[in-house]
Amino acid sequence: MKRISILGGGSWGTALAIVLARAPKAHKITLWVRDAALAESIRRDRENKLYLPGQKVSEATQVTHDAAFAVQDAEVVIGAIPSAYAREVYRRILPHLVRGTAILSATKGLEPATHARMSQVIAQLSKEVLRDDFPRIAVLSGPSFAAEAAAGQPTAVVLASRDSALASELQEEFAAPQFRLYTNDDVLAVELAGAMKNVIAIAAGACQGLGLGSNPLAALITRGLAEMTRLAVPLGARPETTSGLAGLGDLVLTCTGALSRNRYVGIELGKGRTLPEILEGMKMVAEGVSTAGALLALAHEAGVELPITEQVSAMLNEGKSPREAVRSIMERPLKRE
């Protein structure tokens, strides 16, 4: 029986606790929730009424507000925390891990201040806090709305690690009839795709908010994939990874699905609402809001253009209107595909 600690009591962390409790292989699962009151509520009602209402959390799943207790003797630690807070949480728990613990990041975003991927944050902290690099690191991404996965709908995701033995071990451990995992060793592409699809989804939502139809959405998804690949490949990724579940699959889901938080932000921007007003009314984090700037910083370093990301960043950070942003993309110099 593997001892698994899940960091993050939002919708995805809670969904993973529910999904893994159903896996054929038995697990001892602990869910760490930052908010003490929410932790107590989930423990009492066996339901995360704030972030994932209507889905039952197994009676066997421990729920705690104590981070050190949550990771005590854990063999696998899953991070399902917003990218802006990930470094703080990992710094807190790393000293409490036993050697050989695997860390699986399920966060789809880049650290806003450093534009580092989550696997890089974990590796950096391991050397800084532990003076070592002992944690085995993997990442989880792909088209997966938390509510649908928790409800038992068929879900296929990607588990990526440069440690092929770890990827195979976790794949076998987490597999369930309605939860299929594919392994990959292209960690860079999987993480970048997971971050960038959120930004493209904001643009897709803005098109809907403006009342635009299917033509621009199809073009946006296709050119968004091209933009994703254009950034990932010069940084060392393989182009075929962005065409898989972590790239194209998650891009389609997030740009078209009604449960997408990033798409919702774009829709509301398209309707004329301001970003602070939109975010104030949201319970959950839309990672694309803080990731756009980080992606542009990476693109500048790599010497590549990200026209869609540039316009999303202008909408989010400079107050540019969605209609003007669409016009700026359409009026770019003509070129070959």
C-alpha cells in the first residue's frame, strides 16, 4: 500500500484524492488543505463544498491542515497547488520527506516571478533546502477537468519524468478503469504546454465574449498550438509532444470546455468586465492570468514570437480591449503558415 500525500485542497487536489481512492491498487491517502476551516469541513462532511461540491471524498482519506503531518512517511507527494504559491509550500515540506520520496507536480503554470517550471522549482529547492537532489520528480498534465475526473468520467492524462522507472511505477500505481495515464520523458514540453494552453484559453474565451463564431475559435486553437510548439522546441522539447494529450488535447479542452476557468476569464473580458472585477468573483485560480508574462519572458530569451500570448498579456496587464487585441492579430504582416 503506497502512502500518498496530496498538497492542495482545491478542485484538482480533491479530485485526485477521489480518483486515486478508486484505483485497484490500495493507497493510504492524505489530503493537505491550506485553509484550516475548509480542512475541517471536508473531514466532517467528506465533501469539498467550496471547490468540488457533490463529489464524495473517501472515508479512508485523511484530511489535514498540518503540512508536516501530511507528508510524514509519504512515498509519493502530489503537488496540486497554484504556481504562485508552490515554492512556499515545497520549501515547507521538503525537510520532512524521507529519502526516495517521489514528487509529482500536477500544477499547470509557471512561477510568475522566475518563469520557472514546477519541476525546476522543486529541483532548485532540493539543492537549496536539502543540499541534495534526492526527490524523484515527475509531472502530471493533460485534458482533465477536475469535476469530470472526480465523477468517474473517462480521463486520459500524461505522466512525464526523465526517470523512466519512476514514470512506469506511478503509471501502474495510479491507473484505474476510468483514469488512463500515458508516460512521456519530455517533461519540458508537457509543462510548457500545460502552462500555455491556459493563456490561449483566455483568448478563446475573449472571442466568445465578443460574440465571435467558430471560424476564429478554430484558427485560434490551431495557431495556439503552433505558438506552443514554436516556444517549446527551441528550449529543447520534441514537437510531437505538443501534438499529444498534454498539448493539443488540453488546448482543445480548455479553449472549448464550459468548466475552464481561463476561458471564463476571457469570456468576461470580452463582455467588457475588468480583470480585477472578474478575479474578485472567482473562488479558484485561473493560472493563465499570471502565466502570460512568464511565457513572454521565456519567448524573449528564446528569440521567438508569441503573438497570441502578447495580445492576451496586453489585455490582462495593459487594459487593451479584446476587440483591439483580435484586430492586432488579424492585421499582422501576411506570411506562410
